[in-house]
Amino acid sequence: MLLVVGGALALLIVRLRATYSVIRVDGDSMAPTLADGDRVLVRRVAGPALRRGQIAVVRAPPFVGETFLIKRIVGLPGDPVPPSVAPVVAEERIPVGNVVLLGDNGEDSFDSRDHGYFPLADVHAITRRRLSPGSAGLSVKETA
């Protein structure tokens, strides 16, 4: 019986680690919502689970020099292109397979205002909550 409970507990831990992780914010592009050094719990998600207003961890374009960025989802496929992004894209609506991401601190953020759309498939996770200081985690850059 103890072996069965131990096995079930081990499977639960593996499942949770595959779904949730802790990241450390590196930069001020999401200020004042998230500050440099904040730690947040994130949950891996699939495209259909994304909603406008969520803060997402997204794979950075290769030329940025970082692995991930953290930005707010402001537009999903089929939504009108926000006016602040319109100068860098040709379409009036966000194409299928893409999202528009903006940093809360527009003065200090590399986001859709500079890059245009981000591939929906590059959205890695969404934030669930800010954690107390001192929690361990992977660093995620907020590139300016």
C-alpha cells in the first residue's frame, strides 16, 4: 500500500513540475505590475486557453538575445490590431496563429509595437501569481 501511495505521489509531483514553474523577472518592461527581481508562478498552457489581459511568458525572437520575454496579451487571432501596433503590421485584424503582446511599461519594453505579431505557438506559459521574495526560479528577461 505504501508503495502505491509513494508512486501516486511521485506521479503527481512529475505532473505538477511539467505544468507549473517559478520564474524570476529580469527588467522593468512590465512595471508597475511586475518589477525587476519579482518571482512569479507560471502555468504552461495551450493556445485555446489564452485570454486577453493575461501575462504570458513567450519565446523571444532569436535576435533579441534572450530565451524568453514576459508580456501582457492584448490581442488574439481575429481581434482588431491595436492602434499602437498598426504602424508595424499590414493587417487590420490579428492573423490566425499570432498574438499581440505589450509590456505594461511601454517606454521600456520590446514588444509588438516594435516586432509586430508573436507566434501563438511561442507562448510558453501564463502567470498565475507573484510569489514572495526569495523563491527560486528561472530568470525571464523583460527586454527593452
